Amino acid sequence: MRTDLQPIYSDSKNALQGNNLYGKVKKIEYYKTTFQNTEKKDKPVLNKIEEYTDFGELKKVEYFDNYGELIQTNVIDYNKYQKFIKSVSINKSNKKNITQISKYDSIKNTSELSVFLNDTIDHKTTFYYGKNDYQIKSISIKGNDTTVTTSEHAFNDNNKLILATQKEKGNDKSTITISNKYDINNNLIESSHKTEWVEMLSETKWKDGRISKQSSYTISADLKKHLNNVTEFDILYNTINSKEYEDSKLHRELKFDYSFDANGNWIKKNVSIKEHFNNSKEFISIYVDTRKISYWK
């Protein structure tokens, strides 16, 4: 495993960083081998192909069903400033084509997204941006309905977001509140996403400048903290263990083992499961993911 690489946990500059990939990736083919009594037993089946631009953004994604048959294709275009301008999604199963087109106004600091369903306009949304390019307002028009959403943000002395509120005009119950806490190194250690009905809480542990563990909780009407999941990571932010809880009791546990290429990207992932609710004593292999990765020269 490469120890000289540093994952990008937030504010990623392109899709490669957002997808936790290293080097100038050009194309990835994803295959899955499942261990069960099926027609495709123990045979790797193609389930996705991603193609990237030479500046690190996705330009095409193909999705396949459990038998390796193509079911959906997404094609993405960018302008000369490497900003998204158009995507076309073609779904073969329901024969629906979704086209999204973005336009930008640098003077007004706005963007406009138009969404078409089978060549007919479905809705159009205008986004307004403020400090640190955070969205402060959106106006969405669908048919005769107009939805206006406003957002407010507060930052600490290091320009880190500590509080955000989002509210839909005319709907008092729509308010969403996001609050973040950081350690002395400006690492995010707690994040809360709260609505009128429920609060979702995430806690993050760091070790030597890298995320090592994340725990998620639900805080419901009784104001009690209910544990949902605990995920552990390797130094490159790949999941190595995931514990799922029900009523805060350990229900199921997944273990992940990897093989890597020279660029630090995993090319094989073995996934095993232990069902604690069924009093399992050992991990059982359930599937293997493999990736064939090519790079820009």
C-alpha cells in the first residue's frame, strides 16, 4: 500500500478526488464475483464502466445488470473552463432519457440547471452563490409551481463551515440545520444534519492526519442517541470494517481486504460477512469486486 498518498476528504477539485482515486485515471471497469448458487456462480460479471477526462472529471458511465447487460449510459460534457455544462442519461429498461444542461453567469454569481425528460422540459432551477461559493438561494420552476429555498452559513476563523440553515419559503417545517465541529487541527470531528423530525449525527476519529473511524447515529423524538453504523478505514480511506447496528445492538459486520496497483488504487476487494444476530462465529466470503484501471499517458 502507498503510504505517501493523502486522501482528499472534502472540497475535492474533481471526480477523481471525490471518488478517492489516485493518478491520472482514464478508465475503470468494475466486475463483481458473487459466491452463491446462481447461473453466474464464481464468474466475474461486469457491472460498471467509468471513463474520465484528462483533467479528472467523469465523461461517461455505463451501468450493467446482474448478467452483464447494459442498462444505462450517462455521458457528461464540460466547457473550456472544465465546468459541467451537459449530461445525457439513457435508460434502456424504462426507455427514459434525462438531459441536464447548466449555464453560468460569473457576474451575477449564478448558475442555471435545466432538466429535460425525453426532450420535454421537466424543471429549471437557478442557483445563487455567496461566500466560499456556498449556495445561498435557489429558485426552482416546475410547471406552474415555483419553489424558493434560502440558505445561511456561518464560518469559523479558518473559513470552515460551522453552521448552515436551509429553508423553503412558505414552509416552516422544511428547515434543515447542519452544524459542524472541528479539532485543533481543523479536522471535522462531528457533523449534525437536523430536520423537524430527526437528527442524523456523524462522529469522525482521526489518526496522524487521516480519518480512521466514523460512527453514525440517529437522534429521534426521544432525544436518545441510537448507534447505526461504525466504519473503520485504512490510511487511504478505503473501508476495512463496517459494523451495522439495530436498536444500538450489533447486527451485522462486514470485512474488506484489498489488493492495490502501483498508483495506490485498489484493484481487488474481498468482502466477508459475520451475522451477529444469527450468532455467527466467523466471517464468510460473499463477493469479490475487481477493477481494471487504465491511465492517461
